[in-house]
Amino acid sequence: MPTQAPLRIGLLVGMEWSWPPAFIDEVNRRDQGVIAEFVKIGGTMMNEPNPYRVIVDRISHEVPYFRSYLKNAALQGVKVINDPFMWTADDKFFGASLITKMGVASPRTVALPNKEYVPGIDHHKSLRNLKFPLDWDGLADMVGGFPCVLKDAHGGGWKQVHVVHSLDELWARYNDSGLLTMILQEFIRWDEYARCMCLGQNEIYVMRYDPNARHYFEDHQFAPGLYERIVADCVKINSAFGYDMNTAEFAIKDGVPYAIDFMNPAPDMDVNSLGRKHFDWMVTHMADMTIRMAKSKAATMSRYEWRKSIK
């Protein structure tokens, strides 16, 4: 009787070096009829069959071809972590608006017009809907005044995040933002801070974190009620966005966790930043989740109406 071919998990990665091989070794050593390996591609035909049951994506936000490849993979029934359609569409302004409507505490947030635009745009014709000059005092007042936070609406990894203390500082940072779409956000003077790894939308690993020192503590030691609220808020957020691998950060003030950064679909999993305890959790629990998904009927396209039109 022929041996059944193993189910395959593919991994797309960037510069990280510690988590990918540890994850691949963890999956493969379990001998559960599932193997993990690095994806190797070089040109993709439309509707090309995909050999993977699950693909873990940690780099397509920086490599546009990978995003196109992953959308085709989803069309072929692959479970892609994370959903490339949602990842393409999300932004921190929409996210803040959505989770606030869902009852999750979030800093007041304002979307700003771009500082610069694509070459060749006619400012007198194509920007007729924009008010000029902007009411900068009014915009700052909307988020509670200074200090406040200016950040890229589509960014991550703490890039283009600035705490500004005056209009002059706000203008200087905004004038350097180029083509980025920036948001202005209320600054929460936090008493405690949490960073949570969220897997499969409902498995939440809470870590105490110092964002200034970029340091994870081994034990979170949050009060039970606060811990339960953080976990519940994480589940709400990840269920709404459909992310199966994400981190959410909470600035905790007077016992209230404010979700200030909660859309990180390619989160940090490096052993040097996480420390061994947290790193080992990421390796083993990512293996648990992806093996479970590989053996299931889970598919990214199940979220979308267009799947009903496929013959």
C-alpha cells in the first residue's frame, strides 16, 4: 500500500534567523505526517496549483511579489497565515475606529492628509477636496493636545513613530513623512505595559513589556481582572481582523488597557529580544497551530464571498 504524502507547511521569511529554523525543526521532529520547509518560488502562473496546505508569511509586507503569490495560494485553497487580503487592506486608523466600536479602549486617533504625493500629480486638480491650510491646533486638540504620537498608518517595527511635544516638533516630523499616510494619536501616560502574542485568534500569551527599553519580562504579574480584560480584548481584535499570528500592545493607565498597537501580522519572534522562555512558547505553539490547521479544512478563502463563484 503506497505511503501517503505528508502535508506541507511553507515558510516565507525575511532577515530573522532564530525562529524559522527552530519552528521547522519543531514541526518536523514531531512526525505527525506534516513537514515544514522554506518556500522557494520564482515566477507564478495564474491559478498555479500550490503544494502547501499552510503557508506562514512573515515578509510579504516588504516583498510585493510574495503578496501576489500568497493571494493566488489562497485562491487554491491554502490556509495563509496571515490573510494577505486583509493585510493588504488594513491600516491603523481604520483599526482604531473599528476596535473602539467593538468596546476596546483605544487612544483618540486622527488621520492626516499626506505631506507628499506621487510624482506627476496636479495639486490644483487632484487635491481639490483637501482643506488648506490644515487646522493644526484643532487636530492636536482632537487627541488631547501635547504630547501626542505621530506614526505611519501602515507601519510597524516602531518605524516612523514619534512622540511630539509641540506644534513645531509636529510640523518637523510631518514634513519628513514623505509619501506616508500619518496618524496623530493620543499619548497615554502608562503605568504598566503589555505585549501579547495572539495565535489562531484565541490563544493569547500575555507578556509584561517595557517599550522604552524594548525589554520583555519573564512573568507578566498583572492583576487577574486586568489580565482577563487584556485577553478578552485580544480575542475581539484578532477575531475581527482574522489574524492568526499577531501581537497587540496595551498601555495600561489607571487599570484600563488601551490598545495602542494591535496590528502586527509579522510580529517579533527573535530569541534575542524575546528571551528563551517566550521564544520557546512561540516555537512550540506556532507548531501546534500550523499542524492543526494543516490537518483541518481551514482555508483563507472561506472568509470571502468570491469563493462561491469558483467552479
